[in-house]
Amino acid sequence: MPSTFTSFNDVRPEVASFESYEPGLSIAEIAERYGLDRVVKLASNENPLGVSPKVREVLRAHAVDAFRYPQAGNPRLVRALAAYYGVDGKRIFVGNGSDEVIDLLFRVRAVPGVHNAVAFRPCFGLYPTQAKMAGVEFRQAPLNEDLTFDFRRLRDCIDEDTTLVLITSPDNPSGRAAPLEELEALADSLPPACLLVVDEAYVEFAGEGSSLLPRLDRHPNVALMRTFSKVYGLAGLRIGYAILPPAIADYMWRVRLPFSLNILAEEAALAALQDGEFREETIALVRRGRETISSALREMGCEVIPSSSNFMMFRPPAGGPGAAELHAALLRRGVIIRALRSYGLPGWLRVNAGTDEENALFLRFTREILEGKA
Ligand SMILES: Cc1ncc(COP(=O)(O)O)c(C=O)c1O
């Protein structure tokens, strides 16, 4: 007898209230919409140098392995990361982008309806969505108006049922780095069951002394999360990792889908880790771009938040085109930057450092639009 089941709208309550993920604008979409030959994307904090030549070579050489499953647990990459950072391999967890690491942290650390997780507002969009998907209460303490961190307000959100605190440093979208002493004081003040996760997706651009890594041994309740999407130029391959307390890493491995990090991604990550030259070149280019863009935008009268990252948050001066207008006018000229409406910051925009040529193009168009020569 055929099934009479028709109620396909019945889903978990957490799922029923989900909005579709709003992806960033793609180069192809904008090229087609405005009939443009060239589109520059400075919206997703990707690497301006693209994929390192050494990694491209490795990807080509390993294309023939794509029919095989990766080795479950990615032991080679785990060993390489442990050696690179000088930490015990039992602390390393790797996943399909930091996105997967974030998702699993909620599901592993927090009991739905019992525990809560805490972060600042605004924060990286995946934190609230994955908390929701896990059925975990997500509390947010507002950042200060200038987007510096208000740790007192953050602490006010934390109680005995808080099992996860997530802080991004340098932060997205502001680019501000959290003072290490504040992070350490926070770690020391947390309830016993609480893990502090510092998302260091952009830390390589912040320079020496910006990471908690050298102080990790003093703080058994702190985890660091990083990614190959930014300084290593591998956003499309999806490789994220974390240095965790060993017991948590062990549970994360037990529940991770066994092959979530694919075989080519793993080879690329191993090669990228060895490619110090590309990493240094990326950092130098980003720092130069950051300076050029920040000072030029300030000259145009924009307010620019000081950034330790590979992107800058800014708002146009009053009395001229606003953020939405500037964003739309840049799109028409083939430059995609990030509107920050979804972060609750409609008056602000975020642009990442590109190549020297891309930066010059962005600045030329921005100047023209702000001066009314649109
Ligand atoms: C703060 C922050 N964390 C994590 C990620 C995600 O990184 P991945 O590409 O490794 O998933 C991003 C990506 O933009 C980010 O901005």
C-alpha cells in the first residue's frame, strides 16, 4: 500500500525557523548582471595571491588519488600541525573548514536545553546558526560602540551552565584584536565546565604577540581555532583546525564524519604548511594593502576601524552617499565588497586587502562615487 504520509513540513522546531543561508555575491553573478568583463571581489577575506604555486603542483600531482578515501582521522595532517605548533598531537582536531569545527563544538560541548554558549554581538554568523541547529541557547554581549571588547558585559552573560565562550581575535567584522591579558583573565574567571574558544582565523595578519598559543599551557580551559582559508589561500578546499584540550579533541574525532576532510584538501594543507615563503608574501601584501586602503579611505573622510586583520571596516562620511549606496555603486563598476546589514551594522562596509592593482581600483571608484562623479 502506498504511504499516506504527507506531512513533509514537520521538522525540528530549531530547523523550522531557519532562514536560508544568504551567500555572498559571486563574481560570475555580478559580471552577468552588469555586463562586465572584469569583476574584483574584496568581500570574503580571501587570499589576494590565490593558491600558492607549490600547492597547485601538489594538487595536480594528487588528482589521481581522488578515487581513494582519505585516511580517517587525517593522521599526517595532525602530525604536521602538531610539529608546526609544537603541541601534542592529541590536542589537534581538523575539519571541513572552521565551520565544521564550530558546528561540532556546540554539539559536543553543550546539552540542548541545559547549557548555553556566549559570544559578543556582532560576531561571525556561523556561531548563532550552529548554536541554534544544536538547540543550544546562544547569549551575546554587545561590543562597545567602537567595537572594542567589553569583557565585563561578556562575563555578565556567563553562568554555571555556560560550556562554551567564543571570541574571535582579530574580530570579524571589526578587525580588532582582543588584548591577550583580557583573554587570560577571562579564562581564569570561567566556571569549571566552560571552554574558552579563541577563533584565530585571521591571527597571522596581526603579527607577533597576538595569539594565545605561547600561553596555552597556562590555560587548560582554552582552545584555539584556525583555518587554511585565509593566509594559506585555500578557502575553496575547506580546511579548519583547532588546538583543544585532549579530551575534547578525542570526542570531536569520535563524532566527526570520518572523511569530512577530503584527500586533496589534506595534501594541499600539508604542502601549504611547508610553504613559508607564500605565507610571508601574503602577510606582507596584506599589511601593505591594509595601510594603503586605510589611509586613503581616511583621506576621503571615511571612518576606518583600526584593523589587525586582512580586512577593514569603514563607513562613508556623512552628507554623501551612504554605505548601501556606495556598495551598490561599486557593484555596478565590478567591485564587490561586504555590506554589514546582516551583522546589524547597516551604516558600515567591510573590504579586504587585495592585490595592489585591486586596491587601487577599489579606491579610485570609491573616491569617484564619494565625490559625486558617479
Ligand atoms: C571569524 C571566522 N571564523 C571562521 C571562519 C570560517 O573559516 P573556514 O573557511 O575555515 O570555515 C571565518 C570565515 O570567514 C571567519 O571569519
